[in-house]
Amino acid sequence: MVSNQLPVGVALPSEPLFRAWLEQNPDAVVITDRAGVFQYVNPAFEELTGYTAAEVSGRTPSILKSGVHEPEFYRALWRELLAGHPFRAVFVNRRKSGELYHAENLIWPLLGPDGAIAAFICETRDISERVRRTERLAHAASHDPLTDLPNRALFVDRLGQALRHAARRGERVAVGIMDIDLFRETNNTHGHPAGDAVLRAVARRSEGCLREADTVARIGGDELALLLPGADDHAATVLEKVRAANAAPIDFEGRRIAVTVSIGACVYPEQARDAEELHKRADSAMYEAKHAGGNRVRFYGEPHVAPAGKR
């Protein structure tokens, strides 16, 4: 049977030993009164936040708020604490310098002799580096290492989300498939490092033409995909802008390498009803654009191909 009584001969820590634990704890420790006003912070808190004990005197932990959390996050915290329960969560806080950090906090109420809440104690562990490692791994799993564009898996996920959103709101979604013209010849003539430079240049140029809600992804080889949620009449304009931005040569090791792209596009729901059909028909339109000479945009089902640079 488990007991909460100490074995005979084992004494509770003395006050000096307890203070030494507080002062030497590698995690930040905070004690506040029932109103949440700082009563004590240890040296680890000062190092973590940049605030000295004197600077936080008379203030509350709200000075660490980053603005990242919704008000309901803090309401839930106080509901648990005032009910006498501990609260554990990861906070995004702000140091005195303004820098954000991730803090794994365990906060609990300290009861007085009468059983009422007398104070609150918080132990904080800085997990910022752990979060950064996790984010780097997640980014590597979802992005192309050469161009740093979203990869096929992330593109497919975003397309699925965009289509579900569009179906609920009665909106349109345009998908473009973009291929670099004569890319194999570029590799054969100038070498694969030059081909890599072209891919990176096309990626950056294309990103610069899109809205924040749009996506350009590398889905394989020299093939890129464009996702334009909420696409109305602007889709043709945006894709033409991407084509034009990529119609300039790049400089590579003292050589100028010609670059152009062909883009095929398809629009949900008029021209396709699901992700697979959108991709297939945009791909088909892209090959029609290439066969017409490249350096142009073609939408699925267009009766003719417009001359390059004129839409």
C-alpha cells in the first residue's frame, strides 16, 4: 500500500535547504500571491526572462505575455488554479528583450493552513531549442531541400484543404502545373549545378508573384505546382505574371542561361471536381503549352493557345 507518510528517520528539508533548492534550480521558479503578484523569482527566472527580481516586484506574470495565446487560454488557466488544480501547458512568452521563447510551465496553487489558496508556484523549463528542432524536422519533411519550396505531400495537403474550403463557401480554386522549358538541355549544356541554380531562381521568382494564401511547390524534377485558392478572374493574371517573371535569363558562373516556363492551369469547380482531375487536366494543358512553343500559359479547354506574353 502506497503511503504519503515519510518513512521513519526521514526528515523534511530544512528551510535553508529548501531555499538552496530554489536558488540552484536550473528551471525558473516563481511564487506569486493569490492575486498573481510576484513574491519571489529565482536566478534561473532572471536569466531566462531578462527581468531582475527588483524589476518584477509588484507586477504580475502578464509582463511575459507574447500576444500569441487567445484570452480563453488564460481563462482556462485561472479556472483550473482557482478550483485548486494544477495547470500544465506550453506557453509562448516574451523576454524583456522582446524575443519570444517556449516555456513548459507547471503552475499549482499553494494552500494555507486553513485550506484556502495562499499563493501560486510556477516551475518553468525553457524548451525553445526542443521546439526549434521539432520545427526543423517538420520543415525538412514537408519541403524540397534544393529550393525550400513545399514538396508534393504538402502541396497535396494544402490542395485538399483549399478544395474543402471552396466547397463550403462556393469559391473557385485554380491549380497550375509549371515546367521549365528545355531544362534537360540546360543540364546537358551547362551541367547539373547550373540546372540547380535555374530551379532555385524559378522558385524564388515564382514565390515573388504570389499572394500569401497561394502556394508554389516543387512536385518533382523540374515540375512545379501552383495553388491559387479563392481564384476569380485574377488567376490568369497571376499565372501570366509568374510566366513573365521567369522569362529572363539567370547569371551562373559568368554565363547567362536562358530560362522560360510553360504553365497549364485548371479551375475548380468549372473544369474539374476533385484534386486528381484538377492535377491531370492542368498537366494536360501544360503539355499543350509546351507543344505550342513554350513560354506561355494555357488553361484547360481553351480553344487556342495565345502567343507567348499576350493574354
